[in-house]
Amino acid sequence: MIKLPVLSDTPAARKPEWLRVKLPVGKEYAHVRSLVDKHKLHTICESGNCPNMGECWGAGTATFMILGNICTRSCSFCAVATGRPLAVDLEEPERVASSVSLMNVKHCVITSVDRDDLKDGGATIWAETILAIRKSSPTTTLETLLPDFKGIWENLSQVLAVRPEVVSHNIETVRRLTKEVRVQAKYDRSLECLKRISDEGLRTKSGIMLGLGETEAEVLEAMQDLVANGVHILTLGQYLQPTRKHHEVIEYIHPDQFAKYKEAGLKMGFRVVESGPMVRSSYHAEKHLFDF
């Protein structure tokens, strides 16, 4: 177990009013909810208790996590278990494709744990999952939230070769905090990953969590780094501590500050900026299919 450093003598107080989660409602949400329950389908929306689940399901968007639920990395912000993953499930691509079809997902977001234990980093399962979804649900568009594949770029290329509509890799935090927050990741490696995605002519997306102790100047610098490396779509959201063992929330960022970052991002050249306390990686994902 990683012992986290004491980051502040005055940790953030009780959650402010603007972070209250609305209960999911609506006819479309209720329909998807019934399908998930009936067929015992698994989405990261549900297991991660995402605050936007009702809105996304109502819009026909859902997020699936592949390659198991045990990660080889130990990021201090993430609630996913760390350890030795189980063997790769070769039937997973078809099972995910079946879930997408049953749920009638219009825009499918796929993410995964890091599989640094695998020679291909999981790239084969990634590509096969995309192809399986396209075969069973040809009108469904796809967004992939990829790991950095430890900088083994031929593995990244294997996924890019099947050309998902949107390709995302989250930088998560500013340069100064990367080693603390994303223990095994590297800031510049993430930037190179994003540049390689963009250089392939794909819609490129990244996200940053706020409230981890970063300064405004550092956030703006990270945003400039992302633009300079070809990122088209940026998400900015409030970090929330999963458990007491994880990195504490240093600050709850006011919605006005999120609005300020959005304005700055659009001026920098991002095509889309989703910025707000409740924004997560897949928030409004179905709206990010802009024309080049």
C-alpha cells in the first residue's frame, strides 16, 4: 500500500452546494436501467457511480471498462483496485458488443485499466472490442479512453489503426503534481501519446481534474501543452476523493473558475471545452463528433 503524503494542514471542507448530485430520471434512463438490471450488464457509469449517468444514458451514451477491474498502476486519485490482474478474457469483445447492442447505445465510450503486465498492453483486446461493436452495432460511434501503453507506440498504433471516432488519453493533472497523483505515469509521455493520436488525423481528447493542489497558472500551462500537442477536446472537472486512503481534495473549485477556464481554452484553440464541477471524461461525449 502506498502511503500518501500529507498535502495540506487544512483539507477542503464539506462539499459545497454546487456539487450536489441530481437523481437520474427520464424515460430513456429508466429503459436503459431496466435493460442493465435484466441482462446483468456492466458499465463503468454504474460501477463508478457517475453523477452524470442519468443524463448520459438518456442521451444514448454509455461507458464500458475492458481488460478486467484490477490495474497494474496505483494512481493516488483512482478507486480501481491495484494488483496482479487476471488472465485476459478472450470473449470480452463479443460480450461488450452484445451489451452495446442490447442497450441500443448510440455513442459508446470504452476505457480500461492499465495492463502493463501484457506484452501488447491490452491493445489486441482493444482493437477486437472496437471491431466487434462495429459489426453488431454499425451505427454506433465510438470513443476510446486509452492508457499510455508505457510509451510502446506500436501498441497504441494497433488501436489507432481501427480508427475510433474519438480517441482520448487523460493527462489528469498539471506537470508538478503528475508524479504524486499518477505514480507510474509521465507528463511528457502523455503529451507524446496525444500528439501521436492527433498526428493520425483522429479527434483527440484529454481531461484534467481540478482541486488537487494545482494553481491557475499551472492549469493554463497544462492547457497550452495540450493544444500544442494537437488536442481538440478538453474536459475539466472537480476531483472527488474516492476514500480516505486516496489523495485528499485540496480545494473545491467554484463554477465561475471553471467558466473562466472554458473561455481561456476556447481562445487557445480547443474545438470543444467541457468545464464544470460535475464534468467527467465522457460528459457530453456524444457531442464531440465535430467535423474536421
